[in-house]
Amino acid sequence: MQKIVPFKQDINFDTNVALINSISLEHELEEFDDNIITGKFIISGDYKMTDTSPNLDVFEYELPFNINIDKKYDTRDATVDISDFYYEVINNRTLAVNIELAIDGIFEKEKEVIMENDIKEPIEEVREESTSEEPKEETNEERNVNVKSLFDDLDENESYVIYKIHIVTENDTLESIANDYGVTQEDLNIYNDLAEVKIGDKLIIPTNEN
């Protein structure tokens, strides 16, 4: 099962923005805990303050996100990726970004499994230990001993960058894009169809960053 989580946010610039010359998107996952995914998007690129300006100014913004997954879903095998990304300059000072985060590999937990693991075994233990004394009341921690946290096979302090996304602008060439990201055109060709690249296309940029 796949779930698409939309993310929208306005980025306010300190200066006028007439033209976005280049823009790229990265994402880092910071923590997986109890069906909660936290991390940040990193938006960077360069722009012109006026249409006639010969100079380019750079920008970089970090946008934190926090996603809650319903506890009825099993997320142990889930993966997180960027499904779509687009933007719009509004009011000459604001960049509105729209990002869709795709969460794959989640499915609803089976009720029978929950009952067997969390209810049946504690009841049997109480019967075996039955004495003249009053039965010992189970704690919440004992009842939920078999419940696993989201992605508990991963190091929660480790960050992961899947790839970068570059939106093609009018000044871009395949050579300049490859040089900007320190990759080869052959690398780009593995992840993208470079037969007809046009302005506005999204290119996946492979990266070895961690």
C-alpha cells in the first residue's frame, strides 16, 4: 500500500524575486519512532532580483516536517520518497512550494495477530501463576511487549538523502547541470530520459551523500 502525503509551505525572501534561475530539492529523514516520521526538506538554488539583473543570488531554506501514521498500519517495511515537487513565485517576495511525499510498504495490521500476541499470552501467564493471593494486574508495558516501533531496524540518529531533484530552467544544459552537481551525463541518463529535455522538466540527480 502507498500513501501520498502533501506538504505545502511559503518561503519568504528578504529581497525581490523576479526569476528563479535554478532550484533543487533534497530531503533528510531524522527519526522514526512510534509511527511518527520527522525530517526536513532542503530547498536551494539561485535567482535574479530583477529581470535585467546580470547577477545571480543564491538561496537555501530548510523546511521541517512531521508525519503521523495511524497506528492501525504496520510500517516496519515502509520506505519514504519524493513523489512530486513544483513551485510558484508569488508577490515577487514569496516562493510557494508544493511537495508530495510517497510512503510505500505500509499495510493494516491484522486483528488476529494483535489479539494472539498482546492478550492470549498474558492471560495464560496469569493462570499459571494463580495462587491464593490476588492476581497481579498487568501493566501497559507488559501488554504491549510485542508492539514494535516504526523502522526499529534503522538507527534513529542516522540521516538518509535519497536523491536530488532539479527543475530545468532556460539557461540549463545537460553539461551545466552535470557540472553543478558533480556527476556525469551518463549518470543523469541512468535516472532520466534525456532524449527531449525541456524547461520545467524534473531531473533526478543521483548522490552519494549521507
